[in-house]
Amino acid sequence: MKLQGKGLKRVQINIRGKNIEVTPALRGYVEKRLRKLEKFEQHFGEVQVTLTVEKDSHRVEVTVPIDGMILRGEETTGDMYASVDLVVEKLEKQLEKYKGKLLRRRVVAEGQPYPDEPPEEEDFRIVRTKRFALKPMAVEEAVMQMNLLGHNFFVFTNAENQQVNVIYKRKDGNYGLIEPDFG
């Protein structure tokens, strides 16, 4: 469905279900709740929403591309509607926190004069920098190395494609692989 509000470009929202039928009522509820995000941003890409039911867990995952960056939220409760509410609240907080930074990034990228507002203080400090050799290895070896080190992620050169990849441990106990996309 495409959303259009006060002068906003159309935002495409794709909703899919895993182990759940996305009824018109549920679809309408998700779309209505996500409309709240339009007040923050006019440069959304295609919004991806995945609704998943596993036993008594109702999980909602939302991915929103904004000007080359990715905003992501995930919430799990015993009720799908409550999960939708919580994930939208989480996304609103993220957008509120980074609204100024996203605006400045866009203004600079578009070559417009920088706004007169002073830059915000950063919310983080880098307290340590590590350097290490990226040894080519198979994904399975990277998982084993990560587990041996006791880390929840590991950066390595993938022996299959010679690209830098990141393997990480997911909240559900499985693993994820991040591969670069230069497209």
C-alpha cells in the first residue's frame, strides 16, 4: 500500500506474515500505526514489515530505509497488536533522536548551505580501537572463531568471495551474516 500525507512523497509499505495470515484488519492497523512516522521524515524508502508467530510469541520487524541509512525495529510480545504498538514507539524514539543528524546529513549531501543550528553533541564515545589481520576463512570457521573468542560478532574475509563479512549471534540463538552490497 502507498501512503500519502501532507505533501509527503508516497511511501510503499510491504507487509508479509510468517505463520500468520495478514488479515485486512491487521494490515490496516499496521499501516495506520506506521503513518505516525510520516511526521518525522519525507525521504522514506520502501518500508518492509514482517509479522511472525512462533508458539506464543508475536514478533514484528520493521525496516525503513531513509536517505541511504536503515532504521530498524523489532518487538516481541504475546499479542501482535501490542508488538506493532511497541515497535512503532521504538521507531519514533529512534527518529526523534536522530532527526537533526539525518537532516544535516541530507543538507550536506545535497550541497545546500549548512543550517545555523549548532551540531548536536554525540551520544557515544569510542573508547578503544582494535586492528587485526583479516584472514580469509569459510563462514563456518568464522562462527567457530567467534564462539572461541566469546564474542557476539566477528569480522573476517570470506574465502568464497574475498569480501569483508561480519558474522553475528542473533537474539534467537541463530547466526546472521552481513555481506557488503556495492550496488
